[in-house]
Amino acid sequence: MKKVTKAIIPAAGLGTRFLPETKAVPKEMLPIIDTPTIQYIVEEAKQSGITDLAIVIGAGKGAIEDHFSSNYMLEQNLKEKNKLDMLESVQKTNDMNIYFIRQAYPKGLGDAVLTAKTFIGRDPFVVMLGDDLMKDEVPLTQQLINSYEKSGASTLAVMRVPHEETSKYGVIDPVDKVNDEVYDVRQFVEKPSPEEAPSDLAIIGRYLFNADILDVLETTKPGKGNEVQLTDAIDTLNKTQRVFAHEFKGERFDTGNKLSWLETNIEFGLKRADISADLKDYLIDLGKKLDK
């Protein structure tokens, strides 16, 4: 079995939910406190043993390339001024092999993954979506890799969501449990209505595939939204080989809309030693003002 060392981060979306900011700034570069959202994703990949990473981008995403490029003058300046904590913060992923692949047109998540076909070759790989930040003692990507090393099967992450929110996600129809965390799956359904949802287990932003998914994507026709849906390809793959679902039980932070992005900033801020006390005092004072 080949070791999992490759990952893809699709980052070609237009980010219309965050306009007008995202007219010039990629959504993936919006900060959580002082760190771009995509940086957290890349760090999770590194912590999980990923060494080769492809970021799929579109027009106007040059800031992402700049962020992950070494800046010698900045690093030298920080070193000379003995600002070693800051130096470490900008060098965290310098030792990774990060490539950029352009998706000519935004034709869906499935198409974005297929765009990286040459990069993947026939190796197993992880897909990491930039809207979902995950926290657990063992990074979620590492959890998927651990599961894959036992089964050899494509495995994706799921998490329980309120039943009324199933229409926002791909949802699994589980057959039974393989163990405490892994489900065998009958069917994968893209954004079902609550009335039609087969479970409350929603697909979240981490997937581990063998290369066969690329063959399926090449023949997958556009689905909902007239886009090539990755969930549709997964369901097709599941008809010829087992695809498992790994239930994530850690913390998930959604940064995909304005409110959830603000909530994530607050939650991360409350856990930061340098600002948590002042932020907590501010929130308490603000609450008192609003109660008047």
C-alpha cells in the first residue's frame, strides 16, 4: 500500500458570500485573528505527514501564491530584530512542496479535483476544503490516513449535524458500523432535503481517495447547480468498491459565511493567550450594554 503524502486544496471559488472584500482578496486569505484560513489547512496537512500539496486556484488568487512563497527580506529582517516568534510563524510550511494548479473555469468541486490529475498520478491523496477548520488531539487528516492504512479503501469524513441542516451537505446512507468511528455506506446523497435525508451524518471537508476517483470524475456529468459534484462521483465509485465514512468527533469551525467566520474568530480569540482576557472582558461589557 502506498503511503499517503499528497493532498489537494481546492481554492478556485469566487467567494461571493464575502463580497465586496473578496473582489480583490481571495476568500481563503481572510484571517482568523492574524492567520489566513488556508494556512490552518496547510498546517493540518503538514501535521498529518503530507509533504506534497497542490492548491487549485483561479483568477485573482495570486495572494495565496505570495503567502506560501518564501520572503527572504522579511525573514531576514525578523531574524536581525530577534523577532523569532514572528519568524517561526512565517516559516511553518516553508519545508513543504506546494504547487499551484489553475482551474480555468469554476465548474464544481469534482472538476477542481480532476484538474490536479497529473499531480496525483496513481497515488492515494487527501482533499481538504478551506471552509472547514478542524480541531482534535489527532488531526482529522491523520485520522483518515490511519483509517485508510487499515482498510485500503477511500474514506471520507462525516459529522453529525442538525437534521434540518442536511440540505447544506452531502449526506451518507450508512449500512452499519465497521468500528466505533467508521461506517460502511450504502449511498452518498448530495444536499438532500430533511425529508429525504437518509441520516444526520454529513460529509465535511476532508476526503481520502485512491486514484480510481479520478477515473470516475472524468465521466461524471454535471449535477446540482450544473456543476461536477464530487459527491456524485463518490456514490458512483461506491458501486464498484467500498467507500467508508469516518465520523469526526472533534471541533469543527465553519468559515464559509460571514456569521460563522465571525464566530470562529471569536472562539479562536478566546483561546489565544495574548488576547483572550481582553476579548472576554470586551464581550462581557458588550453583553451588558446590549441588555440595557
